[in-house]
Amino acid sequence: MSDVYADPSDPGPATPDTSDWTWVVSRPCPDCGLDPDDVRPDGVTEILLDAKSRYAAVLARSDVRARPSAGVWSPLEYSAHARDVCDVMRGRLEQILDGDGAAVRFANWDQDATAVEKAYWRADPDVLRGELEAAFDAAAEAFARPTGEQLSWSGIRSDGSTFTAQTLGRYFVHDVLHHLWDVRG
Ligand SMILES: [Zn+2]
């Protein structure tokens, strides 16, 4: 193994989340309470900009590195994940729009492998905050673009799950809001 585990105070990877979360585009989440029917396509941008501010506040906490229990991401790690989710979802939306109505295929994204590769737990909160704000701004701008029939254009994930531009927005919004619920942000 690499030197990732060389420091005994270094928590290393958290427990991977292997759940299938695709149901969140059609049913309310019993945990964070988000009802996907409340996420209108023209409201995604506003939700993302609000979430950006809340994550920025989370990153200012003094205990941002503390994991609530063994194997569970700290607020720092959830924030690093949210930054990367913004980039991945923005990229997938741009792919759908570039497809001009033809279904596109998304590249696989392994979020737990990404967390380990980037060693989320070692992130500098101040640096991460700047990256996260830029990622949320870019995603908010992108999700303001699709209108009309573009909202039904689709992309297929490597596991076979299909998203339209609209349901991708719902899935994305749920992900960032659910993790704010995770960190009580
Ligand atoms: Zn949720």
C-alpha cells in the first residue's frame, strides 16, 4: 500500500456507500426530507447557491475534521465529496446537452475510490472552500441552461440507470442537500 496509512493519526478511507440512491428522483427521502417534486428545473440553481453557502459555513467549523463515528465521513470529507459531485453532475449535464437529444453514456464515477485517491480527510478547509464555491457556481450556472424539451434529453449511467436533464438535477440537488443533513449543515 501507499503511504496513505503511514500516519497513525490519519483516519484513512471511510466505509464505502454501496446503496443505490436513484429512487430519490421519484420519492421523498425519509432521512433529509427532500421531496423531489418540490425541485423544479428552474429552481435548481437557487438551491445550489444556497447549499454552497451552507457548505462554506460547515468548512469554517473548528471540528470540521472530526468523524462522527468510525467509518463515517467527517464534514470536511462530505464537503470534498460535494465539490466533486458538482463537477461530475455539471459534466454529465453538459454531456446530455451536447448530445442534442441523443441519449449519451456517462463514464463511471467511483465516489469512494475518488475519496481515497484524493485523500479527502487531508484536505485544507480553506483551500477546499474556494474550490467548493467555484464548483457550486459552475454547476449552478450549468443547471440554469436546460429548458423545454432539453429537460427530457437523457444520459445512461454505467450501471444502466437513466437520467434526464431534469432528473439529473433532482438527483444532484438531493445529494448535496442530503449530505448537509448528514453534517447538520
Ligand atoms: Zn436524503
